[in-house]
Amino acid sequence: MKRKILCALAALLTINVLSAVELVPTQQLLASYLEQDADLKNLALELKKAKLNQQSTEIDKGFTIKLSTGDMTMTLGDNNSFTVKPGVNATVPGLNNLGVNVSGQMSVNDGQANFDSASATVSVDIISSNKANRDISLLKSERSVLEAERNLTAKATDKEKSFYKSLSSLMNSISSIVQKQNTIIDDYNSLEKIKLQGYASTSSSYIKAQMKLESSERDLESAIHTLIRDYKLFYLNCGYEIGIPEDTDFKELIPEDIPEVEAEDVTAYKAENYTQIESNLWNQTINQMTRDASTKLTLSANGGYTYRNNNGNGSNTVSAGVSAAYEGLSLSASVNVPIASGSSSSSAGGSGSGAMGAGSSGASASPSVTLGITYTPTTSKKNKISDQLTEISVEQEQMKIDSAWSAYETAVLEKQLKLEDLEWDKQTNQKNYEMYTAVEEQMLDYYKKGLISEKDYTSATINTLQAKVKGLINRIDLIVYNDEVKAMFVEK
């Protein structure tokens, strides 16, 4: 039993290093830990998808053009013929949904080309929500990319915090082991004191002290086994393997390169960038833009030109139209005015009258006017309900913003109090470490002079090591604190 106790205690003695463990630098471990994380890889892919979707939206909401050959018909027989109906359609959503549509029909009969018809139409929205909806769609696609970037950054920060919390847990385990080793020293001293007092090995006092010592030994063995297992799993999660013998000097498992960082000042961040506030303000803004874009009055206009060749007689018509809608009432009006007619017997390769109706004059057709009215009574009723729902939505949005401001004030106060605790712990740990270091040096001098036992010196080294571990844990806690503060705000 005594041999087992001395082996457990010797692991902490500076003069006895039983085995050496090579640790990977902390920053290298962290980088590998982040590279191994599946969530970060998935969010990186989500960011790529968001950027591609943004490009797709910009294409859909930008200038579009469509070229078409139309139906092509070929007739084979005694009189071979070929007919084609080409067309061009272009839309510019940014210019009040301006649209241009041009189409025509050409035919070839027995080798002679004819221009059968042509038409051109221009349409534009005078009052509508199309342009505003286009702008909203573009803003939403930009927001999707921004949020994907923020999600990736936030997850990286969260994973860094998880890394340091795991490392802190390992340091706490080492601290616990150190404490258990100190307990063994106390239990061993208690047992030796009972022996010196002359108690028999069969006495209840002796048995209790012996059982307490053995229980402490088992607790220590279990803690060491758990620490080695957890350390190996931690390294595996970082993409590394580490060999840790059972007789490891636990000082070798304490990383010396944990960075010492300056605390983030939570009040230095703009309140408007607090995640909940920024998100709710964005939702309120984009929702208000959507509501403003939803107009009850719509007005659009169109104009066009049409040419037709009917068996050599060409006709030219100009048309114009307007349509409007408001509260379920729809009005439409259009006018068609023939401006010329005449013979158009020329072919593609011959001479004579122009293909667009220039030629011999004839009787002009009369202009026509078309009117249309539609009324849906339920539309106005539904609009009133929609207005009421909008008022409720506006109120809810403001409530969420007010709640976010309240959450911000609470979160800032909590972080300030937490930082005060961390700073106090830092100062206390530093004082304790300096004190225990001085005591250890003094105890070492006494030990070399034979004034104290090895166990007394070991107890001093345990206290120093425990103070050192607590200082490193405080460093980690400050890193985690900074990550938590950063996660509270978004980057603009």
C-alpha cells in the first residue's frame, strides 16, 4: 500500500519525471479542431448556396430578353411553302417593369419570300408594386448572404468556445487530481499518526484511517483513468492522437501556451448591433417596405403597332391602352387606329410598293375603342381585414424590438458582473500562485537540508501546481467570455 501511495505522489515531484508527453500547440489544436468540424463545413456550403441564389435572383430581377423562332411550318407537295414566326421579348423590371415585344411572320411560297405580318408592343407600369417588390427581393437575397456569413462566423466562435471549455474541463480534472493527491497525503499522515499513537491494526481507529486512505487511492486512480480517456478523446476531436501512460507526470499535460487576452468591453459595441435588436429592426424595415409596396391602386399603359399583309393588301394599325384597378374595381380601355392601307404585293427580291403598306392608297378602316369594367365586391372587405392584420403585425414588430432592447440591457449588465468576477479571480489566483511558489522554494530548501519530509515538500508542490492550473483556467474563462461577448453582436 505504501508503495502505491508513494508512486501516486511521485508524479508531482519536480525531481521525478517518469514520462514525457508531447503536446500539440494550443492554437494548432484549435485550428485543426475547427477544420474537423462538420457544422462549419456545412455552413460554408450554405454560404456558397446563398451566394449562388443571390446571383440567380439578380438575373431574374434584372434585364431579361427572350429570342424565339416561333412555329416553323413546312408544307411539301406541288406548292412547297415554309412559314416562320420569329419574336423578341425584353423586360426591364427596374424601369417600371418596361416591356417590349416584337414579333412577325414570314413565308416562302414556290421560292418567293413574303413578309406576312409584324407587330410591336410596349408596356409600362405607371403605378404598381412591381419595382418595389423587385428591390425587396434583391435586398432579401443580399440579407440571405449576409446571414449565411454571420452564421458561419458565429458557429466558428461557438466552436472556439466549445474547444476552450473542453480544455478548461481537462484543466479542472487535473486540478481535481492534484486535490485528491493532497487528500492522500493528509490521509497517509493521519494513518501514520495513529500508528505512532500505538493503535493496533485491528482497532476501529486504525481500520477507519486505513479504509479512508484506500478509498482516496481508488478515487485518485479513477480520476486519473478518466482524465487520460478524456484527454485522448479531446485530441481525437482535434484530429490528433496522443499517448498518455498511467504514470504520466500531470504537469506535462498542462499547456503552457494558452493565450492571455484582454477582456472585450461589452459597452464598446453599438447597441443597434446586438443580435436580437439588429434582427428585429431588419424584419421591421423589410416588412414595412413590403407593406408600402402593396398599393391598392394600380395603373399601367401599353402601346403598339401592327402590320398585316392580306393577299397583297397591307394594313397598318396603331394601338394604345390603359388599365387601372382599385378596391376590387378594374377598368380597361384601348383604342385601335388604322393609319394606312394599300397594296403590298412586293416580294423579298423584287421591286414595287413597300412592305409596310407604302403603295397605292385605299379606303381606310375606322378606328375602334374597347372598354371593360370588372368589380369584385369582396375585395374591399378583405382589404379592410388586411389593414387590421397589418396594424397588429406592426404592433408585434415593435414589441419584439422593445423586448430585444430589454434583453440587451440585461445581457450587458450580466457580462459586466461576470467580468468583475473574472478579474477578481485573476488577481486572487496570481497572488496565490506567487505565494505558493515562494513557499515551495522555501520548502525545497528545508527538504534538501533534511528539516522536512518528502511528503511535506510534495504538499507544497501540489499547492503551487493547483494555483497554476487555476490561473490557466482563468485565462480560458476570459477567452470564453470574449467569445460570448462577440456572439452577442453582429458585424456591420
